[in-house]
Amino acid sequence: RDQGALVNPVARVVSTVALAATAFFTLTAFQTLPADAQLAIHWNVDGIADGFAGREALLLLPAIFGLTALLTALAIRFDPKRDNIVRSAEAVGYVGMGLILLFAVTQSAIINSGYGEAARLDHAIPVVLGALFVLLGYAMPQIKQNYTIGVRLPWTLESVAAWDAAHISVGRAWIVTGAVTALLGVIPTSIVDLGAAPLLVFFIGLVSSVVAATFVAHTTFSAGARRGKRPRRKR
């Protein structure tokens, strides 16, 4: 069956609308912004714009996103375990939707900066990143073993049990990390100024989850290998 037909309708509709809206506003901004407009293309850990470029910056992120999408589609097309990706199409659809929404929000910030808005993203960045990782955490355990999408380690690619265990581990960790990061991001500065604390929590959670998933994958693979080598009792 075609992979696109298996994608959750909600993910497909949200992704399509987000891409169409982003394309419309990008083209509109390119036509209406003055030729000497300066757009923010980088924000520091405090959410303050510290890197700028001309109007051509509007095309930078779409070009990167389009190239990445093309390379990913080619990788899926020639993946030896492509059937597993098709079986995981609903979860992969959620992953794609999350990345498309991240692209749309980032491109919107770049567009708005050309009109003198979105100079600070100290609250938006942790909320968007947190929400994205909650979504990714939900989808990860549902992705079947493949060579393109997921936690690709020697042990997970060799053992289905190691793959499943690693993805359950990283999925749970990402949900918790994302939720905490987003909650910290919505706390008003008037109550407490957390500064870069939400992003620090996010990166600590991300690194810890990868380390934990690697450990789980290795131990699960090793346990399976030991069981496979265990000599049978003579009857």
C-alpha cells in the first residue's frame, strides 16, 4: 500500500495547511519587504536575535527543508526495510508533521523579523521545542525497525528487541523532557526570569535520553545474544 494513504488524516491535513500557509506568507513577504530589509536568522540561548541577513534569507530555510525532505524521501525509497516504514506510516506522519510545524514556526519568526517583530523568542523557543519532542516521543515507540528513521545503532539495526526497547526508552524520555521544557517556557518573566534554564533542561534531557537509549539497546541486544548462545540441555 502507498505510504501516503496510511498517514493519519490529521497529520496529513495539518502538514498540508502549514506548508501552504508558510509558502503563501513567504512569497508575500518577499514581494512586500523592501530590498534592504534585515531579517533575523539566528537567536542566542536567551531568545534574542543576534544574526541577520537580507531579504534572500526568506529562501534559505525553505531550501534547506526541501533538500532535507528530498534526501529523506530517497533514503526511504531505497531503505531495505521500507515495508516497515510503510507499516509505521502513521507514526512517521506525526514525526513529519512535527518537523513541518517547527519549520513553519521558524520561518514565521524570520518573516516577522523583517517587519520589526519577533525580536525575542525566549518563551517561544522552549515551548515549540518542548511540544515537538512530546510529539516525537509519542511517535518513536510506534516506528518499526528501519535504516532511515529512528535510533539507528549497531544493536538496534541488528535486533528487533533492541530497537523496540530503545525506542520505548527514548520515547518516554522525550515526552517528559518536552513537557517540562514547554512548561518552563510558558512561565512569565514577571513571575520568575528563568533565562536559559528551559533550554538547559531540554539539552540535558536530550543527551540523557540518548545515553539511556544506547545503554538499553546494548543490554537488550547482549541479553538476546546470551540466550541465543545458551547450550541446550540433553534429554
